[in-house]
Amino acid sequence: MSHTPQTVRLLGIETSCDETSAAVVRGVQHPGGPAGEPSGALEQVTLESLVILSQDVHRLFGGVVPEIASRQHLTGIVPAVDTALREAGVSMADIDAVAVTHAPGLVGALLVGTSYAKGLALAHGKPVVPVHHMEGHLFATLLEHPEAAPPFTALLVSGGHTLLLDVPAWGSYRLLGQTRDDAVGEAFDKVAKLLGLPYPGGRPIEQLAATAESPPHGHPHWFARPMLRKRAVVTDADYYDCSFSGLKTAVLYAVRAAEKDGSLDAQRASIARGFQDAVIETLSEKVYRAAKAHRRGRIVLGGGVACNGALQQALRDRFAARGGTVFAPTPRLSTDNAAMIAAAGLYRFGRGEFAAPGMTATASLPIPGLS
Ligand code: KG4
Ligand code: ZN
């Protein structure tokens, strides 16, 4: 392997849930130490194109229907990849490898992406780089903020995951805390359903909550902050963990009470605000504890819930005094997309981590390098 930095260009493919996405990303790779070992060090990670086909059909069902998702990926994958290559002004000859999400997610949906990636790569004599979807979310911010590189504290909040990580280096992820029941995005979606709001519920709740006052302590819409105790110490089992199912039940009771006296329309915004306040206060405190304990000055957010402006603001306020910087991707890169898969793929490519011919899709798998 040469010791001069190389420009590498990857095609990324993401089909793990309900977005069919393809992207072209380029970066400068430093091929490592004196012995020639790959370091995976990355610079100038640049987005050349990004196509996201969102499957709106699932709104009709109030959640993702796996069989429909797979079929829509099948019809969307070819135009998504062709458009991403065309918009980047490149052909497969200019691509060094195909990065594809192989886990976790809906198996049928993932299989469309992995099968297509393998076929395309084989036809053009390129390697395939398998990428873990959640590692992709960790790399999304780097596409817009080159400073969002390790060491940092990471909060990954999506429809399926809630992970609080310490990241001393790319590829080294220490799991500090996670949810014990529902993922944060799932809680937003379920509460939205209770309130009669559309799916996915995160954005409608944020918009509605912004129209209401913050319910003060003692107000019927002030909900107990889950797993947040004043005198918590780091040795407590719930110091970093979260839980959202109790909060969801508290919201259910508030909705029932409002329905009983016919005041749900008048109280909907206040309930949404009370719910969002409780989620944000819990997450902010957990992230603050993690950053403080590991002396991290950078906080990186990822996943669909990272779009939430109130969450971003609360974290910025919380860290302002400590001088911590909070990085969050724009909504296009927060939710599922292939650019983040290609960016994480660049790192894995630099380490020579290519897929075996038998690579397949896996519904559930820990992030590589998780400890
Ligand atoms: O990362 P993502 O696009 O897909 C998964 O991998 O799950 O995350 C989707 C989740 C949904 O639960 C959605 O309601 C939530 O992200 N979400 C939000 C916001 N925008 C999307 N949650 C809170 N506030 C938002 N603005
Ligand atoms: Zn995701």
C-alpha cells in the first residue's frame, strides 16, 4: 500500500427501513503507519450527490410495513443509484467501492440493498464494504462539520435505537447507556398516535409543542423525568440508561383525562410540550454526564430524532457554560440516508474491510468496535 494520501470515492446504498437512498462521497485517506498498516484516518469527506426516495406509503398504515418496504426498494434502487452517479458526474469506473448497509434493519429491505450492491460491484470489478447502519449515523455529521471527529460523546437517537456512546476514535465505541424499552423515536411516534397526529410523529410533535407553554412542575402535563434522580452517582445502573415506556403511559392517562372532559383539542399542544420537555431533559442530562465523565468537548448527535431543534437547543444551552460544542447534521443527513453509509464506508475501506462473497443482511447486530 502506498504511503501518500489517496482520494477515494465510494457509492453508498441504504435500504434498511423505508428510505431507498444512494449517494456518492469522496474523501482523502491516509494509509497508515510506518509498517503500512491501514489507519483509516480520513480527511476532506465531501458529499458529491445524495438521492433519498422516502416511502410515503407507510403513512397510510401508521408504521412501516416490511413487505411493502421491500417492494418499494426493488423499484427504487436502480433509479436512485443511477441518479446519484449522474448527479455526481461520475460512472462506476470512477467508484473505488460500493458501501452498503448490511445491518441492522428489516431483513427483506436490507437484502434489496445488499443484493444490488453485490451484483453491481461484481459487474464492475469493485469491492463491497458492509456498513452498520448506526455507525453510518455516527459519521453523518462529518459530512457537514469536519470538526465532528473523535474524540466525542455521541447520542444516537432514531426510531429503533437510543445509544449514548463515548467515542475516543473512529471504530472504538464505548456503550455508556441505552434505552431499556422504547427507542426515543418510537416514543415520539407512539405519543403522536395517542394525540391523533400523523406518522412519523417526531416532527408533528415538535411543531405542536412549539405552540404551547412549558408545563411547570405540578401541572398535569408535567411528566416525571424517566431515570433522572438528583443524587445519582456513576455506579448507579440507571446513571446513563433511559426508559420511555412509563412516560408514554403517563401521556396516555393525560390524553384519556382530556378526552373524558372533551378538552383534547385544547390540551393537545400542552401534552405534546410536556412529553417533549421530559424527553429532552432526560437526554440532555445523560449526555452531559457522559461528556463530563470522559472530559469530551464535542458532542455529536445522530439519527432521526437529532432533527429536533428543541433537543439541539437544550444541549447547546446545557454545554454553553462548559464550553462544549454540539454538532448535529441537517435533517436530510439526520434521517436515514446513503451519504452517511458511504462516509462510514470510507473509514472501513481504509482498513481494508471488504465483504466476503457470502455477505448477507442481518436484522440485529452490535456496532463493530462496540465495547
Ligand atoms: O434515523 P431515522 O430516520 O430512522 C431509523 O433508523 O429509525 O429515525 C426516524 C425517527 C422517527 O421515529 C421519527 O419520528 C423521528 O426519527 N424524528 C423526530 C423528528 N424528526 C424525525 N423525532 C423528534 N423530533 C423530530 N423533529
Ligand atoms: Zn436510522
